[in-house]
Amino acid sequence: MSDPKRSDYFKTPFDVRAGDANQIAQEELRAAGIPILTATFKEGCDSEFGAAILGVLWCADGAVIAFSREHRFWSVRSSTPLPYVNTKGLNDLFSDTVRINGMSDEDDVDSSGCDYWHVNSHTGLGALAMTLTGYFGIASGNTTRVTVAMLAKLGLINGSIYE
């Protein structure tokens, strides 16, 4: 019998060679309302990252948040930490699928908040995106275009993987 809480977990790991990994990543990001940035893998990259599709939130206060798809989860990094109260609220509701600092069942939310998550499910991805945009807001108007190089320079993605 399957666990109903795990029913919307990402079912299969991506394979870098899989032709549909990018399409699946795009669908997951679109469903969560996260804008898409298409990247490419660097020559000879043998990465556990399964899709060359990144998600990016450019926030009203200047924060930038990057989403990259790994085997069975999304790795999410923010240039600005989400404050404690918001991190705690998200963790209280979604700790089984949104792992603060990438840790399983992390109950000890740091008082400085969090800027790094692993997300295991569609529901968790949507909840994290809503929490982040609810706190940081979304930039509108004429903003600098986010690039793969910019995300790597900010330390939000692994610059040795993507170009």
C-alpha cells in the first residue's frame, strides 16, 4: 500500500541522456508558476543534474532564486535568506517534501532563516514558490535579464555544470 503523503513525489530520477528530461522539468516549473531559463550542459559534463532547464525567480527586493533539477528533487538556492518565521511556517507544513538546508525531516530551523532547499514533490515545489514570492515579491518592469553566468557568479548554481 502506498503512502498517500508521497503520492505526488517526483517518481523517477532524470537521466542526463533522457530526451524528455528537459520537457518534464519545464512542466514541473510551469505548474509551480516559476519562470524558466534554458541552459546547456558544459562539454564532457557527467552530472547528476538531469535537466538543462533552470527555474529563476527575480524578486522585487533584488533577491534571485535558482531552481535546478537533480535526480529525484529540485535544488533551490536564494541569494537572500528567507527569514526564520517564513522558513519555520513552511517547514511546519511541508517538512516531508521541502527540506531546509537539504536535510531530511529537519526540525531545527536556524534563527537566521534559510537560503537552500531540496524539494521532493510537485506540491512542495508550488508551496516553496508561493512562500518565496509571497515574502520577496516578484520584480516587474525593466529588470536585468538573469543569465546562467549570473546565477553561477552568485553561487546559486554549479557553474562547472551549466553554460
